[in-house]
Amino acid sequence: MRRVSILGATGSIGQNTIDLIARAPNAYDVVALTGAGNIEQLAKDARRLKADVAVTAHDHLLEDLRTALEGSGVEAAAGTPAIAEAAARPADWVMSAIVGAAGLAPGLAALQQGSTLALANKESLVCAGQLMLSTAKTHSARLLPVDSEHSAVFQALVGEDMAAVERIIITASGGAFRDWPIEDLANATLDQASSHPNWDMGQRITIDSASMFNKAMELIETREFFGVEPKQIEVLVHPESMIHAMVGFRDGALMAHVGPPDMRHAIGYALHWPTRCDLPVARLDLAEIGQLSFRAPCETRWPALRLAREVMQAGGLAGAVFNAAKETALDGFIAGQIGFNDMAAIVEDVLTQMSAPRGHIDATMSLDNVAKVDHLARQEATRAIHKRAG
């Protein structure tokens, strides 16, 4: 029986992970489930899976969680330290699906006790890729990608020599504004940016898809995960979202991973790796689909892609600056303080302010320094938002 923990159990990735684990309850011993404000769902899943501990990120919700778990035998805990403690509990496999920079420290804690870490938290590699990879190596732990694009690349590379890889292509749906006239983007509303043309996701990830900041993060992730040069990584807009990534080799061959847009595939692949098992996902009928389309992304429409390449070129803690500024700018857009186009402009301003001449991005890669740079970048972004808001 495999011991598993799910960090970020109440989000979409966490719920899809639980769906797979609940289908084979005798195969898994659930150690820990963590969540945020959805106490009802967290307690329900902890009871159903007979978890050892359930943890909410919010201290003030501890009594609510205890009440919801009363009589279940499941331990209740709350707060950031409690989440880190839960992540550090011995487990064979840990899903890292906490949203945002908050997922970094728990992911590191899991790696430090030698777990296989299934990584859905983009920010961990964007902010601290070197630290994550070195921690895994030091503790004989393993990182497995769960983002659909990086899982696709990982699968396309099975049995291949990285020295033969010429390029990696990750695809993007293009989000809500892929067909809008560029001049209209400045007036895009929150409701318009929050509506995805292909599927229903959370508001923040949907807006990140519309701005292509989500794909920008994935560019940096690809660099960290697979150790390729930035110039080897390409993005293609693929509205049908059936091909998740492609790997090109020096002999001209191109390996494409094709599958339905269902996160249970990437999660299931990581859960069962290195074997493949039956998964409850749709089987594609390519004849019915008929055709797939692609186009190059316009970096005038999506400046986040250009900024991601500048971050990769800068290295160091530039990724931590990028992510913190992006998250803060997104908060400003959701709050109605800035416009859609202002998000990229603010991220660029913060990257310039905290660039190498000021020393911030060249600091030693450590959890404390990532946290310090994250804090400073959020302050800079907040000042930029207030300036633009008048």
C-alpha cells in the first residue's frame, strides 16, 4: 500500500487526484490532505479517504475543521507551519497542488524526506528551480511533472537521449482574447478575461490564460525541468487543446503527445509512473475531430512571453521577482485598480527595478532569499499599481 499526501486537495488538481485515488481505496494509505477555506470539502475528503491529518492554511478555521472531523479519527491542524509539517510526514508520493508561491516550502519539505513529488505548482520551479532540483538530488527524491504540457514532454522523452533534443514546443489555447483585435485589449473587462473559450477553470488561471502569463510560467518551467536552452523552447497557439506538447529531435523527427484536455491523464501518469494504468479519460476520435490548427503567438498581444524569455536569460532569482509581480498585478486587475494590459507593464517595471545592478536577482538561491525577493517584488508591484490607479 502506497502512502500518499495531497497538498492543495480542495483545488481542481487536488480533486482530480482524489478522484483517481478514491477509485482504488485499498491501494493507498492517505497521510495528509491540505486545503484553504473550503473546510466542508476538505473534511469530507479526509473522512472518505481516512487521512491521518487534514490541514487548513487558515488558523481561524481550525475549530471549524475540528468540528467537521469530529468522531472521524482524522487529526486537524491549521496554519502555514502545520502545512509544512504535514508535507514533511513520510510518504511515498506527494501531490504538490497548492496555488502560488505558498506551494514552494511544502514541496521542499516533501522532497527533503525523500518523496516522489508530483509537481503541479508552477511557482516552485519558476521561483526556485535550482533549489528544487538540488534538494531532490540531495535527498534521493524525484520530481514528476503534472502540468499537462510538461507531462507531455516527459512522456515524449521516454527512452530518448536529451542530447538528441533540438527543440521543445508547448502549446497554448490562446485564452479568451486569442481572436480579439489587439487595440481592444486595453478595454477588456474582468468578466471577459474570466471566461475561457475551451473549458471552465478557476478565475485566476483563466485570466492568466488570457494574458498568456500561464504559458510564460510554463516556458520557465520547461527550462528548469528539462535543462534545455531558452532558444530551444517554442510556444504554439493551438485552439483545440488536443496536442499538449511536442519534442523535436536533431534528425527532424517530431514527437507529439495527443490527448483529451483532462488533467487526470497527467495526474494518473505521475501517480502510476513508471507504468501505465487504465484511466477514466475520454478516448479521442481523430476522425470526428477532423482537423487541428496552429499559429505562432504574437508577442505584441502577449508580452508575457517576451518577459519570460528575459527572465530565463537573467537567471538567478528573476523568476521569483516575475512570479511575485505577476500575482500582485493580477490581484490589482481583479480588484479593478488596473487594466488588462497594465498587468504586463507592471511586471516589466518590477523586473527593471529589481534587475541585476541592484543585486536582488543575483542573491544566493535559498528559501529565505526567495521569500525576501518575493516580498520586495510584491511591494514594488503594489507601488506600481497605486501609481497607475492615480
